[in-house]
Amino acid sequence: MNLLILGLGYSARAFALEARGLFPSIVVTARSPEKVARLRGEGWSALPFDGESASPELETAISGASHVLVSAPPGERGDPALRVLRAALAASPALKRVMYLSTIGVYGDHDGQWVDEESPLQPVSPRARQRLAAEEAWQAFARQKACDLGIFRLSGIYGPGRSAIDNLRAGTARRIIKPGQMFNRIHVADIAGALVAASHHEGPLGTFNLTDHEPAPPQDVVEFAALLLGLPVPPDIPFEAAELSEMGRSFYGENKCVANGLIRSTLRYRFRCPTYREGLRACL
């Protein structure tokens, strides 16, 4: 088995580090020549992929990859991997499984109610609509190629260097209060662990919510992080008074609790950080 990772970002890197013992060969891509050079200096077999063209070396890597992780996000012109690499992927004699990282944003707003993989998809933001279109495009590709496809809908990603603990230390943490607002989260270690489990799963995959067990109000997470650090809890800021970017405000426009039972039952995955409490302790 050989692995190709299209887009070595924060989550994909965590998976790649754990997958080193599972795959004899791992090839990763990055957009900029500078990042490719940096990754090569770290010991990765790295190739450039800017979403516009494919090098002969990348096409060779595709032809030998049994597993492909797609981490690069879609844009207004669709999924860059399918737009540029579709023919090479379709022609690959080795390709058995594609794993696509999507978002729980495809569910849109459900007024704080629970949703699972069978819930209606009603994306609100342009980013979420692009993700849903990419999911559908990969499903069509998998049917035509007759390869297995796993879609992983990620909730709010956090981990070392990207958590409420880091925000408190930087003095940027805020407790924005919007009554009834709930968010799901996923520690990067559980993204890596679940993808490893999916990589060697013997049966077909499917679509999974990759999120922890306990959706929670965002202010509770900041408060818990402050208590862990022994720092004062930041004051409450009413949502109406909070100065948020357009993207930040859009997150608060979607309210839902996302269930993760399917990934636990199908992949038998046991979460390392089942709630934000274990996750923040791990970050600390």
C-alpha cells in the first residue's frame, strides 16, 4: 500500500506522521515551492501541486498510490484534485481508496438540534456549498472508478498550537455569549487516529461525522482552558456586541449538535479526546 496526500495541512500532517508505520511509501503535496522545499528538508517525499497543473512526478505518484487523502479545499471552480488530476486518478491501476476531508458545515443550521449522516444537507455559506459539491463530485468519481470512498465531515479542528489554551496565552481568547449556541470540535489526534483506522478498514467506508462526543457552548471551552492554566476567566461578551469578521459571524449563524455514532460503530474507533476537556488537557 502506498499513500498520496493532496495538501499537507495541519490535519493531514498529523495523519501522515501516524501513517508512516502503515504505508511503505508516503508522498505529500504542497502549493508553494517554499513549502515543498521545507517538507523535503523535514524528510518528506514532497511534490508541488498548485491546483492548476500536474507534474510528471505527481502523475507517477498517483499511478502507484493505493490510498489517496484529499485535504486540499475546493474553490469556486470546484475541487482542484478532480479538476486537474481526474484523468490520472481514473487511469491509476493501484488506486483502491480515496479519503476526502469535508466539513459538518454541509448540514447548515438545524436550530441546535442533533444531526447525523442521514440528516438533510442545507449548507448556508459559500464554503459549505463548495464542500457539498466536492463531496458529490468525489462520489461520482468513485462510482465511475469503482474504488472505495470515505468522506469525513470534520467539526472545529483544534490541537497543539491551535486551541483555547494558545488563545489565552496570546491574550486573544474571548467568551462570546449567544444563548443556545452549540459547537462541535475534533482534536487533531482523533482526525489522525480515525484516518488510520479507515486506511486499514476491510469493508467499504462511507460518509462519517468526525467530531467528538460532546457539543458545547464556546464560552464553556474558554472557561475550562482558563481554569487549566490558572488564568482569570475572560469576561462575557454578548454576541450582539462582539466584533467578528464576516466568517466568524457566519459560524454563529449555524447551530447544531453533530452525532458521531456511525464512525464508532463502523470503524470501531475509540476517541482519544472524547470531549474538549480531554483535548485541552492533551494540548496543555
